[in-house]
Amino acid sequence: MKLLSQAILIILLVTLIFTSMCRANELALKAGESKNNNLLDIPAITMLPINTELLFLLTQLKQASINNQKVEIALAQLTLSQAPLNAAEQYLLLLAQAILKENTSVHGTDSINNHNNSSDVIAFLEQAKELSDQISEEQLAQPVFLQLHLLLANNYAMQGKFDLAYLEKKSYLKKYNIYRKNKRINMIASLEQSFEVKDKKANNALMESQNKLKIRRVAEVQDEKAAQQYNFTLIISIAIVFVLLLFRQLRIRNKLILLTRTDALTGLANRNTLFEHGEQMVASFTEQPEELSILLLDLDHFKKINDNFGHHVGDEVLMVVSDLVKETMRSRDLLSRFGGEEFVALLPFADSNKAKAIAMRINDKIAQYDFSSVMIQSKVTFSIGVATMADNQMSFDDLLHNADLAMYQAKEQGRNTVVCYHNIAVA
């Protein structure tokens, strides 16, 4: 009869396990589908804290060589502890007492005593079950809490209460499936979090690499810009130096040209410039030859000035008289130093009378000037010859020669006078 009962119990347990596994697979598939839709919507599991010493005692009770008396003392100390126990701790404390009671019955040989111990075990476990309402379903599905249903099933079977044993096994499998489901969900969530962390790390590494690339690119752009600025500055500097050198060359060239066309001492046009302009004027006045005149001016007794006062004083006299003559002449006229103490003035649009009047003004201005500033107390005078083109066949050399003859005539007439060539020719 006892063997038949055990066989029936085994069949019922196998059927229950198979049915529960099928149901668990269906639930797992549905849970997987809903979980795939939104795994982040999993509600947080509320777990009551558990005394670590109590968990250690439960672990020790599973060992065969455990000293039950020491465990019993430890459980008694936990029971009498002043710290209040929460529902989960009370649940496990009753479970530990039940396991301790069962361990005691296993070592006994009296069947009646074992039956009584089994009843005590069931009593402890039933008291623990009454606390289930105060504990979350997820926490009750933890392996340490699931021992209660296995112990109840075994003890109910020992007392021949197979229907109750079946129900406890069923409860065990149901809660175990919940435990597996939660564990799988937590594992997936952990993996997802791990993947998210890895993804974030990869993104961070990528962003860091991009930032480094940007920084390097900015540095390259700045270096390139600096190089461009340097090249631009170098080009501008070279251009400025080139322009300055060009201006310097132009100044030197103009100065050289000026030196070739002017007298170094007085700054007047030199002999070459005089002949160049004189020939041009003679050519341009062929239709009105009487409108072009020249003056040949020669300083009187200039050799005595050099001999008595020195050549440096003579040079100062030449510079002073050149300035005085320029002030007297018109803007269109050209005054040049012909050589030594001789000067020649080209007077366009001036007939013989106008030219003579200009020459007389020059003589008056020179005669009235005080040359004491150059250490000469006596007067400085000019002998001036005036010549006017007589016809369009005359050359500049002819005109200059006539002025020279008139100037020598002025010297013979006592100096400091003006003589016109046409008066000599008439005489």
C-alpha cells in the first residue's frame, strides 16, 4: 500500500512538472514578445532586507555535518534579539526552525516520534506561509524561500496527504517559474545595460576620436593660416623693399638727370640744357623771329673777387646773383649758367625793347644789393649783351654770338651797362 501511494505521488508530480513546464514555456513566449516591445517597462521589485546571519544559518542547515544544537542556539538568539524582524526574516526564521526540526526527525528511529516531528515541521511552515501576504511575489520566488513548499510537500506526503503535497509542489513550480522569468529578464536587462554601456563607450571613443580629429584639423588650419600670413607678410615686405629700391633708383636717376642738366653750384640750367632749349625755341619762333631774345650776362671784375677774397666767396657771389636774376625774370624765361661768371637768359615772346628793359632791371637790382653778407663791401655789377632774332634763318649759335658781341661792347663802354646787338649792327 505504501509503495502504491508513492507511485501515485510520483506520477502526479511528473504530470504536474510537465504541465507546469508547458505553461511556463507559453508564458515565457508571451513574456518574451511583450518584453521585446518594451523591456524598460519592467516594474521595480521590492525586496525586504534579510539578516545575513539568518541566511548563513539556512546555508549551514543543508550540510550533513552540522551541529543542530549550535544552530538551535543561534536561532534562539535571533528570536530573542531586540532588533525587530520583518516579515521576510520571520518567514525564514520559521523555515529554519522547520528544517532543524526535520533534521532531528531524520536522525530518529521512532516512527511515531517522526510523525510528530513532521507535524511540528508542518506547523512551522504553515506559520511561515501566513506571512506570505506581507512579502512580494518576486521575493517569495527566490530559492531560499521556495524551500518552504518542498518541505511542506515532503512532510504532507509522509503523512499521506498527497493532495496537499501536490498543491505545494505546484506552488513551488509556479514560483520557481516566476523566479526563472525574473532572472531571465534581469539577465537580459543586465546584458542590454552592458551593451548600452559598451555602445556608449564606443560612442564616447568615437566622439573623442572625432574631437581629436577636429582639434588636429583646427591646429592644421591655424598652422596653414599662420603660414599664409607669414607668406603674405613676406611678400608684402619684399614688395615694399622692392618699391623703396625702385623709388631710390628713380630718385638717383632723376638726380643724375638733374645733375646732367643743371649747374651744380647755382642749380641753374647748364650749358647743355641751354643749347637744347635754345635750339627748340629758335625752331619754334621761325614765323615770329623778333619775339625771341637772349641776354648774355657777365660779372664785372669777377677775377678780382676770387683773387682778393678767395674762390669760396666768389662761389657765394655767383649763387647770390643767380637768385637775384631769377627773381627779376619772368616764369616763362630760362636762366642758365654759361660758364665761369657768365649767364645766359632765354626770353621767349620778348622783342628787343622788352629784353633790354628786363636786362636793365637786372642791373639795377644787382647794383642795389648789399653784398656785405659775403664779405664784399664794393658793388657787384653785370655787363649785359642783348640779342634778338633778326630773321628765321638765324641759328641759336648766331643769336648767342650776337649777344656775346653786345656784351663785350658793354664792357668797353665802362661795364655795368646794357648793350643791344642791333644798335651795334646799325652803327
